[in-house]
Amino acid sequence: MKKYLSCIILVLLCLVCAMVFYANAHDFKPSDGGGTTIQTGNDTGTPATNVGTNDPPEEIKVATIEEEGTIYGEYCTDTNLRIEWAIYKLQDEKVLYLSSELYLDSPNPINNQCNGYFTVNGERKDFTVQKSIGTSTLLATYAKSLDCVKDAEISVEAGLDINISTSSGITLDHLCSGGKIYATEAFKNMPKSYSLTVEHISQYPDLPSGDEVTSLAMVLKYLKYDVDKCELCDLYLEKGPVGYTSFYKANVGNPRNAYNSYGCYPPVIVNAANKYISVNGGSKKAYDYSGYNAKDLYRQVSEGNPVIVWACEDFDIDPSISRIWVVDGETLYLKSNIACMVLTGYDFAKNTVTLSNPAGTTFVIDKDLFEMRFAQMGSYAVIIK
């Protein structure tokens, strides 16, 4: 009798463990081909389009999540194409797997047919959504095994043709999202907290719209350059007229102007940094580090490299699109509340990061809030090393 009772208790414990795992981490199921397929539900009851190529699995194994994160769409409003991803390991296996899910976030349901694509490391899968799309809908999933466990860089990209209006009244006909997932064993050796001594430099009063170039000045100062923010702005920063300039090619307006200047994105700061280093000497080089998981930024900090990041001036306010320009056939969306600053430290135990804002001060903020705003602003970053 005791033997049967023990068996029953064991079975019940297994069922409870399985239910808890399912509620927290989905069902991870390996296929004969070495990849995986993830079975997930849909907020609106519409079946998700499985864009993986694996056959249905024969067994369920417990998975341990190694890394996970979110990649937000480039428009970063309440209307957004969002990619949720996780790198996990199945029990009794050494290989890592990637799972990714593509969602559409929208304030209102969409009833028209939408065509989209989901690409992982160049392998593209197209899909069509014919039914009504709700406010947060799973559109597609993709899963695969990682051939190289150490230093595996995965590019993820998605797009959706759709006619939709945001809450601010901006009409979008196409949504896209993309970024890089960097799986590396270096994360396991990262210190739990790290802080760099970076001298704070205010952009005021000379550069009222110059948070990007002043952030660069802070990093160059940290690297022992005798840099002047105004000289850096006047001599090394590419600038162009408002309405005729792409954020990716030059600063839109002059940072010395408080009312008619709208900043720039990483390629412009990278170019300015490398020109400055070329003229003033040194072996270091600036890199566009956009699209990476925030944990990659912390790894850079732990290696002695402060990171220039694009986030929010007021972290309590959701970003939105405030203006649109068409430059050389490209539609450019100006995001409200955007601000550039320097990431100088992190503390995993306290769940905080330290940022130096040229428009304010050096301050500590909740790590999850920073990561959300950083992602919503496009995961833009620059490092010099």
C-alpha cells in the first residue's frame, strides 16, 4: 500500500511541477532535427503562425532560460511591433536554443488583412494575418538551435504592412522591428555590480540641444582627451537643416539653437568621435552598438567602457511620435521625450543603473525602467574602445 501511495504522490508532484513550468516559461519541445518548436497561445484566440521549420516533437523536456529580452519596433509608441525572445537550455542537453515571438501592440483592433515577415539570421518566413487583430496579438513564432554556444550573434528582424493610426493621430502604413541578440559565456563571469568614474558635463548654456555631442564629450573626457564640448560640436559634428536632414547622417539643426534643433542618432556620433580621435591621436575607435540587449551594455561597462545611450528625458513619460519629415524619400519620425546620456554603472542586486544626463545630473534609476525606455527609443548606443 505504501508503495502505491508513494507512486501516486510522485505523479502528483510531477504534474504540479509541469503546470508551474508551463505557466512561467511556455512549453519548449525539441524536434528530431535538433531545433525546437514553441507552442503558444494568442490573446485574441487567433492561432499564431508558426514560422519555424521543425516537425512536431515527441516529448516535452524541462527548459532553463539563460537569457531573455524584448526588441521594440522603431516607432516606439502604443502601436508597436514587439519581439519577445529567450535563449534556453533543455534538460540533459548542452546546446542552447533560441525562441522568439512576434507581437503587434495596438490601442484599437485592426480588421484589415496584414502581410508580414519574420527573419532570424537571414532566414525569412512570410505570413499573412486575415482575422481581426486585437490590442496585443501574437503574430508568429520562430525557434532554432544555436550552432555556436560561445559568442553567438543572432540578428532578428520583422515587418508588417498595415494601415493604422496611433493614439497621437499619426498614420503608419508599415511597422518594423529588429535588433541583435548576443549569446556569450562572458555574461556568466560579469561582476554583479560595476561603476565607472565619468565626469559629468552639462550641455548648458552653450549647447541647449546638444545632449548627444555632450555625451560624447563626457566619454572622450573619460578616455583622457582634453576635449571641449563646443569645439567638438563646431568642428567635428555634422549638421544639416531641419526638414532636409536625416538623423542618421547629420545632426538635425545646430545644437547651439534651443528651439530648432532635433538631435541625431548613433552613426553621426560615431563619425564625430572617429574624426576627433583621428585628429587628436589615439588607438581607440567608436562603434555603433545599437540593437543589442541591455545586458551587453552592462558587459561593456564592466570592461571599462561607458556607453552612450538614447533613452528618455523623463522616464515616467511614455514616448510618442511628435513630428514627421520625408527626407530623400525616407520617412523620418521624431520621437518626443528622447534624450541622450551616458551609462556609467549597474547593480544587479539593487536592480539599478547609473546614468549621467548632460541635461541634468548623474542619477540612479530602476534597471527595468531604463531597459524599457532604451528599447522603446530604438536600442541606440555608441561605445568607444
